[in-house]
Amino acid sequence: MPYFTSSSALNLLNDRLNKKQAKIISPFDNLLIQRQRASAIFEFDYLLECYVPKAKRIHGYFCLPILWDGNLVARADCKVDKLSKTLNVNHLHLEPKLKNKDAFFEALDKELHAFSIFNKCTSYVIHKVSDNTH
């Protein structure tokens, strides 16, 4: 089967990945779409809870996993307020495997800023944090 790409995309394969960059992951990303594989590799059980009755949700309606330092270390339940152009992180859940929280929050700030712009927002607010890293 033939595959097509640009030479600039192929050159990216020579670059090292920046594991210290936080990345908000779509529930439909190839990293997560096979839930059993993600659980086996990352020990990260993920469920898209928008299909779960509100009373039974644990992490939020459309909770997004966060990749950092080679692991899925957090989940962010985000919602855009179009009127105020604010990305609301209704609840940020930190996973037990998260180490070096200061470095993580520094990387998360950059990612949330970029994610805000992507969602046509001018700012973001984290309303609640659950720290399960103890």
C-alpha cells in the first residue's frame, strides 16, 4: 500500500520528542482510541463520559487526557464560554503517577494557553484541582 507525505513531514522524524511539553489529547486520538491498549501501556483507564449519565460521571462531560513526560498524568474537563472567550477547566484531575508538579504546571500553562487560542478564547481559568498524586 503506498503512503504519501511531504519531505518536511518526513524530516520531523529526525527530531527528538519534547517529553517536557504537555499535550491535551483528544478522546479520538490514535493514542487513546484503543482503550485497552492505552490501559495496558499507560495504566490509564479512560472513558468518554459524555455518554454516561451525569450522576455517574467521575471526571466530567468531555474530559481530556493530558500527556506529559511520556505518561498520561492528568485529565481536564474543559468547556468554552463563548461570550467571555474563556476556556474553563472545570476540573483538573492529577493522576498518581504525576511527578514534579511544578514543571508539569509550567508546561500545562503553555498548553492551556495554546488550547485557549485554538478554541478562540483569550484566557483560561482552572476552577478545581483534584490531586491524587499522594
